[in-house]
Amino acid sequence: RHVALQCKRQRKPVGADRVRNLIGAVHSTYRDHHGVLVTSGTFTAPATREAHGHLTLIDRAALTTWMDGAPLTL
């Protein structure tokens, strides 16, 4: 499976605007890819709603689990 991965390292929670940007990139440039947005922090509630059905979101907790060896389900 092809993946378009974007990582964000920021103090504030990642907002819906960042999610929309990646959704747009996946639909226009990476059409056969699944979008994944990773942050070392958290996502806002609007960002989570915006991503539903379009992207996989990985926040700090999920990233920690993934780094500990748990499989990532896309």
C-alpha cells in the first residue's frame, strides 16, 4: 500500500487546516496513496472530524504504541 505521510512537531494541537491540506495533497498529487498525519502532540476535535474517512491520524499516544512495536493499521 502506498502511503503519503506527513509529520508535525508542534506544541499546539494540530488543527483542521493541516488535515485539509493533507487531504488536498492526497487527492490531487498522491491519488493512489493513503494519507497519514503523525504528530508528536495531539489533534483538535475539528481535525479529528475532518480526517474521518479520509486520513489516518497518529497522535502522541498512538505514536508511542507504534514505536513500541505494535502494528500500525491503516
